[in-house]
Amino acid sequence: MLALLLVVVLIIADLRFRKLETTRSVLDTVATPIYWIADLPTRLGDWSDTHIQSRTDLLEENERLRRENLVVQGRSHQMSSLQAENVRLRGLLNSSAILRDDVLVAELIGVSPDPVRHQLVLNKGEVDGVFVGQPLIDAAGLMGQVVEVSAGNSRVLLITDATHSIPVQVNRNGVRAIAEGTGSLGTLEIRHVSATTDIREGDLLVTSGLGGRFPVGYPVAVVSEVERDPGQAFARILAVPSAALDRSRHVLLVFTDDPEQDG
Amino acid sequence: MENEGARGYGVILLTFTLAYVLAVLPLPQWLMWARPEWVALALVYWTIALPHRVGIFTALLLGVGLDVLEGAVIGQNAFALVVVALLSLILYQRLRVYSLPQQSGVVFVLVGINQLVCQWVQNLEGAGAASLLFLMPALSSALLWPVALHVLRGLRRHYRVN
């Protein structure tokens, strides 16, 4: 009986009053070895992938990467000139220049075992300067934000978690909206968009930066389904996240230069 | 005598740690929903085998640990496991004489209750499952009960934990 009472008190303390954050971050540090052990088979697979590979495979990969590098380098030259132009134009418009963001490469050491809860555990924590609310991206787009930090690792809530929402805008025309997680890894739902709003299938949604938490301009999702029912006040819009939420192993934590991060 | 008791705790601790590792082991997406509740299985076994040593308090600690590991609301798994331990303590005399299929049936119900409690707390948080798939672990745990029983009983007899 006493135990049941204690448990109920714990649940209320955590859920209602958020009183257990420090306890949790301390316990999280203790839990790290367990994640580390559970991650071993995957790491072993990675290791054998890199060490036991045929010469032809490596040559092929090398060739492919060389080609890719050439293309990317060409683009980055173009990019720097475009950026300079952008700064000039922004100067003309009297608005502040967008500064480049710094990133920290982190590695995934665990995923939430509960299919309803879309969380990741990363191998970077407080000592690396990770903070609560920090955005996480991979090569293709925005993944989520940090919700818990302990000394050596951190926990990230993905944008598809049912408790997560993110302010976005349509890249094509700047229409603003809120993208909510649905609890399924491949879908976001754009809520409360009136039936006449100009959003089409295939539109790219990028972060709008309005929440003050995510920096502007990172790709979030691509609209996959638009359903306009005249009987409904709002259109039903679904989107597929751009980031490889269930595949990326190496991810990037973004540091923005904006000091007011904890919005 | 004291030495033996300490060794016994080591074995119990080891099995629970193993259950933790299995509980967070990365699984492919389609298997995620059917992940057996390893920690609950180990808890049920030890409560039946050693009701004077493993019980509600162990369940409480074990549950808080699992909550931290899963990033769940602290108390969610603790609540569920305390209920499971409570029921196992009430049922242990009957469970000991049951045949394997009968035991599996009881484990199905126990893990099912575990899942229902978890689901209930998750709904408080606003992140409940949309379908009845969350009951799948009850089935997979019941199917794996004979395996868990043999491994744990083998360990207990080999190290003479009692």
C-alpha cells in the first residue's frame, strides 16, 4: 500500500510539477553503461562493416565520394558567393544578417524502447555544452530538440513524437503553420490550416524560427497529402519528415549565435 | 552463510541488469511493439522463487530504474511493476504448482496489467498508443516465459540462491 502511494506521489511530482529533473539527470548518468552495452551489437556491426570490406568495395566507395566531393565543393563555392550577396542585400534592406550556425557532431547510443515515445539518447552531454532546447539535425533536415541533459549524454525528443509541435513555413510562399507529431515515425500533421490556404503536395516545410527555439530555414518535412473537405473548417494536411529519423546514426547538435536560446 | 546471501544478491542483480539491457536493445521497427517485458518477467520469476527476498520494494526500485532508462514519467513502470509484484506475491503458492502453459497464461495476464497501467500513465501525459498493439508484449512475454523460467531457474540452482 505504502509503495503504491509512493509511486503515485512520484508520478504526480514528475508529471505535474517537474520536480524530478535533477534526480533524473543523475540517474541517467548511471544508466549510460546499460545503453552502451545494449548498443554493442550495432557497434560491432559497424566495426565489421569498416574493417572487413573488400578492396573493390572500398575503391568504388572512394570513387563515389570523390565525385560527390567535387559536386559539393562546386556548390559550396557558389554558396559563398550567394551568401555574400545575401548579406549585401540584407544590408540594403536594413535587416540583420543571418549568422552561420555552429554544429557539434554527436552519435546515437540509444533509442527509446517504447514505440509510442520517439526519443533518442546521444553521447554528448553537459560537458560538451549541450543544453535543453537545443535543436538536432541530420544531413537531410531537422530531427528534434534536446529535452534532458546529464553529464555525459542527452535525450532528444523527435519532431514526430505525439507531444511535439514545431512552427514551420512553406518554403515556396512563406505560409506559416504548426507541424505536430503524430506518434508515427513517418508522418507529421499540419494543424489548423484553413481550407483555402495555398499549400500543395510536394511543398517543402522549413523551420520559421518563430518559436524562438529552432533557427530559421532548416528543412522539416515535405507535404505528402492535402485533403480539403468543404464540410470541415480546416484542411487535413500530412507531411513526411525530411530527416532520416529512424536511420541517422551520426547527428548534428546546432549552436545558434542567438543568446536568447531558452525560449 | 552471510557470504552466500551476498552472492545470491549478485546473481539477482545480474539478471535484472541483463533484463534492463534487453529492455533497451535496439529492435527493428516492426518488432518494437512486440518487445517482451523482460524486467517484468525477471521480477515475476524472482518473486515466485524467493517471495521473502524479492517483492514490492524491489519492484519499486526496478521500476524507477526502468523509467529513467526509457525516459518515461518517473513512476510509470514503478507503478506497473509494483502492481505485478503485488499480484505475484498473492499468487506465488499457486503459480509454483501450475504447469508451464498455465504459468504462461498467468504471465500473459500479469504483463497485460503491466501494459495497461503503463498506458494509463502515458495517457495522463498525452502520449498514449492509438491502437491495442500496446498489449502485444503480453503475448510475447507469455510465449517467452518458459525460456526465461529455465534460464533463471538454472542460474538460481547453479548458484544456490535461496
